[in-house]
Amino acid sequence: MTGRERDVLVIESGDQTVASCLEPDDRIRVRTATPQELPNIDGRESVDCAVLGAGGGIEPERMLERIESRTADCPVIVSGVACECAGDLLDAGATDILCKCNGDKPALLTRRVHTLVDATRTSEPGEKRLERLLENSPDRLSVLAEDGTYQYIAPAVKQLMGHTAAELEGTNVFEYVHPDDREHVRDTFEAVCSEPGRKESMEYRIRDSTGNWRWVHSTWTNRFGDPIVAGVVINSREITERVEREQHLRKERERFEVLFEQLEQPVVEAEGDDEPTVVTVNAAFEEMFGFDADEIVGEPLGDFLGADTDSELYESEHLLEGDNPAGTQQVTRETADGTREFLLQTARYEDDSRGFGIYADITDRVEQRQLLEGYETVLEAVDELVYILDENGRFQFVNKAQESMTGYSRDELLGEHISVLMDEASRQKAREYIDQLQTTDEQSVRFERTATTADGTEIHCEDRMALLPGDSDFQGTAGIIRDITEHKEREQKLQAERERFRVLFERLPEPTLEFKFDDGAPVVKDANPAFEETFGYEAGEIVGESFDEYIVPAGRTEEATTLNQRVREGKQFHSREITRQTADGTREFLFRPAVYSDGDEAFAVYADITEQKDRERQLREEQALTETLINTLPVVFFAFDEQGQFMRWNDRANEISGFSDEEIASMHPAEFVVEEDRPTVYQKMSEIIEHDTTVSFEAKAQNKDQSITSKSSLPCPVAAE
């Protein structure tokens, strides 16, 4: 260290104490100035080093420009900034950074001043000076030559890649980039090299010293114009955990959405203890009760599900209350088709603050009761930008919820070009995906891009984009842009989805399997308790095994193989009646599949219809026997309703009366007797209907040509049915 005195200029606001953070040193002479006083400093005055205190209203980037214009070539230290801002400040002209995490350390600041002044005064070449600066940098910085070779590497890079600076120096950066990302990274590097001062950010994978791949977010800046740097500066941070969480979240969401679309029973999700309010409902709920989800979400559940009966509103009393997290009860509800009876099953989660109500319609007692299956999933807590762009890239529609994400109102974006949000690199990426959609059978694509909000903040987004339908020419695009910078919120939402999935799966009353196809065989991933009880196998026994080997009866193997093939090929069908071997013997089921993961994985739901099928067969046999008995009666038989309209009659009625079936259907029973006996018929029919009794009387019958069929009056026993 040379003994020459150092003239240090400290720029700070009136309420800061950066100057006091310098350790007392006879070789350092300190002058202070506020940002307002900086223009008064004579540029010819000697300044060996400038120290800029962040905070107190000072904008470091703007002050760096003003310092450079007044004190040419002197090093500048920026103190008291957040670590994540260090890279941008170095790009803006700062020589060194003291982050907030360093605290107030006078010795550290004093040592940095001496180091930078000595490096500036010595006759060391620019390379040595750059090496000295990088050695003291806390950031993961590196400098590349025009061919991508590492020239200089900050020691902090070892924390990211596991390699020392000596190991990396002289190697090529593209050797460490994942093969799938290499072309994109190389194109970006060439674009940065093509324009002085150009800066680009991107995400990609690099290989560390152990051979593992790590995701990084890097900013690449062209600093070839700086004689000290003379290269491309890379500032990187690791994002591996965030990317893996997002990938897992997308897969979970896909599973939930597939199951949700397959649900046939109405489902409502509610929250709140005293008066539950609606969180969401499925399509079956909308159809059954005649309400659109938009008009009831957020409203009290009891406002639209009450019935004109004495029964209490079960949801308000028990959906989110009590010690048992699940329950079942028969309830009466008003639907779009009138009052109906349901078997309501409830399940709670999230510390009992939320719950599901699942409705199985049991109004028709002849049919088999159908209990609810499946999962309801909605991930709606994150603000998203829903958009439609015309063929020229101008907004035709945006949703209101995007305002909190972009800072632009709906009116400000409508009619504007996408460039108000997306830079050229993001737009180019979107154009490439549009070409891909136009030349393949893909319906939509999902990719990441950056966006700039109204206040100039750059955020990272995920865009799920699809082409607008059209006969031939390109009509534009539609999609959803989601802010994916809120990692903590993503993690919390993923945990909530897992809990919801497990609660519903365990509480499903119908036997349900989750399986995957392994070399064409349906291999079990999980089984719910209802499956274990029905088929007599614990989940642990069959996980990893082909479930066909356990539940397909002899002689049904070919049928099961064909069914598996249809499921795997994605051939959609609502349900299929099948026969399977259970713990109680062979039974009949209604099989409903729900496929996800491109057909490689699926759920199988088995609704037991054995008793229903038996009742249907018995009913058909009884109906056939009844018809035979009625038609073999030697006397006339007929039945009529309260209005006196014929409901049914036997063949003997046609023979005696001479009337055809069409004629009898439009007649009144009194028309079968002579005129003088008809008042008696009307009177006796009223007695039957009013008193639910049996009567007998005599009347003279006449046939179609009005001739009396018997000379004497006939006894006519009639009873209420």
C-alpha cells in the first residue's frame, strides 16, 4: 500500500452517516457533499475515490452518471444497497459494492478505499486491476471473451458451480450449458456481442463440478467498450428450487383439472365457520341447481340451496363444524328441476376452515345410488393476465385482474401493441412458438418470458398461449400470462393442492385406483380405502403390480386388455359396464376412467351396479308375467286415472266393446254403458277416488254399435288402485 494521501469524496443525504463509517486513518482526507451540492464540485479538483451512500432519497444509478461527469476515472464505491441490486449497479458504473448484509464495518470500507485507490494509481495493466476487483466482489460475476471463453471469474462463482476460478479460466462457457439450452444461450450471447452496452437476461441450466444440472437466472452485459473489462459480464443467481417447484405444481394442477372435468356429481367448496360462503362449484353443480358459478362464488351457501321443507340447511350446520372431518346425511334441496333428495357427503381441510359438499342424487329410488367421485381443483389465488391479441399483436381483450400485475388499467392496454409489456426478445420467442403451433397439431404452448410493468419493473412470466380459431389465415392469439416471481406463494399453493387431493381421494365412497401404464400393463400407484374394502386387497399389496391380475375374473382377460388399450390411446368414453372379482365374489361395476399425463397415467373409478342390475332383471320378469296374467283374464279389465282417462286394459275389453286401442284411449269408462246408467258410473268413480275404496254396482254395457251386450244388468266390482 502506497503512503500517499487519499482524497475521498463522500456523497450522502443530510441524515446519513456514511462518512463516519470510515475508520480513522491519517492517509484519508474526507470531503462530504449532498446530491444537490455535487454540481458545484470543480471537476479539476483531485478525487481519488468516491463513496456513494444509498438511501435517504438517493437514486444510485442516476448519481453514478453525475459522479462520472464530475470526477472522471476515479473508482466509485456504493454502500448500503440490497445484494440483489449489486449486479445492476456494477453495470451502471460502480467499481465496488458494500451490501447491507456487510453491516457498518469501518475497517472493511476503509480497506476497500485503499485497495481501489492503489489499483487505480499503479501502473498495473487493466487485466490485473480487474482481477483485484473481482476478488473482492461478493457477486457471482464472470467475464467472457468474444468466443465465450472465461477470462475472469469472481471467487463467488465457486458457490454456484463448484469450480474454482482457476479451473474455469480458459474454458468455454458453452461447455457447461445444458445441450437443450445451448442454442438459445449462444444466440443470446451473439446478440449481446453485436451491440455495445446491450444487456439480456435469461434462464438456463449449467453443469456443476459434481455433474448435476442447476438452473440459473443470468444477466449478460456487453462491456467490450470498457478497456478494463473488455468482455461480456455475466451476473448469475441459482433458481433450481423455484423451477422444480413450478414443474411439480404444473403436474399437480394437470391431475386435478383432469379429474375435475370427469366429475358427474355436483360439488361445492365453501369456507367460513359461521355462515359458509361459496369458493367454487363444478359444472355438474351448475347444471343441477341452475346457477352459474360467477353468480354464487363468494355468496352464502344457504341463500340459494334452501328447500321448501322443514329440514335444516345441512351445510350451514355441519359442513365446516363438528369433530368429524367428514360426514354423510340425506338432505332436501331446490334444483333447476324442482325439489330433489340428495345424499350429501362432506369433507374438510385447511384446519377445518374449508370443506367440500358432494351431492349424490337419490330421488329416483329404483336406480342405484350414485355416490360422488373425483377431485375438485382450482388454483385462482394468483393474479393473471388473460389476453386476446389480433393478428398485428394488439390487445383486443384483457381481464381486470391483471391490473395489479402489470400496473396498467384495462383501458390503457386495449388497442395497444404487446410491445408496451414485452421487449423484442420476448416477442421473438412468442413468434417462434406461433410458428410451431401453425405447423404442428399442438393446441397450445407454455413458455417463459419477461414483461415490463407500468412503473418499469421487469417481472418474469409464464405464458400459456393458443391460436385463435380461424379457417386458414392467422387470426391472432389468446392466452394467460402469469407472474411467477412470487415463489413463496407458489409453494404455499402447492401444499394446499396436495392436501385437497389427499382429502378427496381418501373420502371417495367409490373404489378408486390411480395407475400408470408400464409396457402396456396398468400398474397401481395408489388405491383408496373403498377399493381396499371392496376388493379385499391392501394398497401396499398391489402398488407396483398390474391390478388386472388381481380383479379380472377368468375368461375376461381379453376384454380387460382391450379396455386398457382404449384408455391408454386416449379414446374417450363416458363409462363402461364390466365384471370384476371382489372380496365377496364376482360383481358388476360401472367403470369410469380419468386420464392425465398424456395418457400414461389415469384414475379408475368403480361404481358397484350389481344390485341395480339384479333389480332391473327382476322388474322385467315381473312386468312380463303381469301382462300375461291380465291378457288371459276371461273378463274385461281396465284401469283409469283421477280424470277418468284409461291407463291400461286387456284384450278382452277390445273383444267385448268392439273398440280399437286408439278409440279406448280417448274414451271415458261411462261410455261403455247405456245412457241411463252413466250417472251411476260417474258417482261410483268419485267414491273410489275420494275414499280409496272398492265398490260394486250393476250397469248395462253396450258395444261400439250401441247394442246391449247382455239382456240383464251386470255386476261391476271396481276398486281404487
